Amino acid sequence: MASSSIPRWKVALQAAISKYEKQTVFQLATLDPTSAIPHVRSHIFRAFLESSKYPSLPLLISSTDIRTPKITQIATHPDIELAWWIEGANQQFRVTARAYIVSDPKFNLHEHFMQTLFAAKPETGSGLAIINSEGLNWEAKRLEIFKTMSGHMKASWCRPTPGSKLDNPEDAKKWPETVKEPKEGDSEEVKKNWDIALGNFALLVLDPFEVDFVDMSIIPNERAKFYRTTKGEWEEVSVVP
């Protein structure tokens, strides 16, 4: 049975990003499906998601474009690692997690991603398994988080496929600069842009099972590793920084 106590690494992370609100960018590494080459990119932290009964097992929520290479990378190698240095707090969090994708229901891999997401097993201590058992509506959560984005950010999901060749840089001037939720009386273009952006928007759900926390704000520096147990608890081990 999962613990009701919040792990120290999550308490520290929550405190750091509450104090330094703009320090929400972390680096996420995935593996290429055809080789052992890692690929790293920056991601924006969107939210924690956890059961109110078992806050010891928080999920980390980010977002992505469903057309990016990381989608097939995660589908093939779902275990990822992220590094998060929080300036000001002088603290680093390295999180090893199982990654899941929540895409638009019309996306061709949506069924596969949902099967994978709901296959999370409680006996592994998975926080995702607990969330699933409580009946969370993942499509509603995807829409909820999409609506929190700025109009400019939403517009980024209306562009051509990220990383595709741009033959004429002038074409970029034709891309929507902002996307807003359509209301009665809005033009068809407003509705189309909303549908395109929402269709390309996906949640990245991270279910941590190991955390390496370094605190350089104190002397001597401290470092601890946290390991999730099959009982849904965290074992903490102090190590040399």
C-alpha cells in the first residue's frame, strides 16, 4: 500500500519552484529507437498530478507536439531521465521515470498509448496506476492543461512539423501568431487553428521511480538518492555529492 507521506525530494522540488516560479525548464533525455544515441531537449514543467490519498507518488506533467521524434522514441524506450537545475535554490534534481503520452484521440498511436498508460501496475508502486484506479479522465486533463497555455504557445502547435525543412523563411510570417478558444460567431479560421493546435498537443506524463537530489545551497553540500519501492514508498540513501 502506498504511503500517505510526501517524499522529501518532492517537498524540496515544490518549495524551489514555488519560490523561483520561472525555473520550470528541465532537460529530458530519450533514446533513439534505432540506436543507443540519446537525444536531449528542454521541457517545461506544467504540473504535479497525484492522488489525494497517496501524495507520496506524484506524477510530473509536461507537454509536447505529437509530431516530434520523441514520440516514437518514448513508444520504443519509455524509460527516460531528466535533469533539472534550479537557479537560485542551487539544487539539482535528476529524475528517472517511465514516460507516457496522452494524445488527441484521433492520433494513429492513441490507442497504443492509452493501452500502455492503463497497463501501469499497482504492484510496482506506480503512482500512475493509483491515478488510473481513481478514474481520471485523461482527455479532459489534456484539454484542461491545453487551455492554460498562452495564445502564443498554442500557436506553436499550428506550425508545420517541428524539425521539418523550411525552404522559404518568409513562410513563417504566414503562421498564426496566436490561437484562441473559438466562441460563437468566430471565423472558421479561428476554429480551424484551435482544432489543429489541440490535435497536435499531447501530455507527457512522467511516473518517477528514482530521484537523485543534490543541494548545493548548504555547506557541506548534501546529496541523496530516492528509490521507489513496490509498496509505493521511497527509500532514501545519503551519498557523496
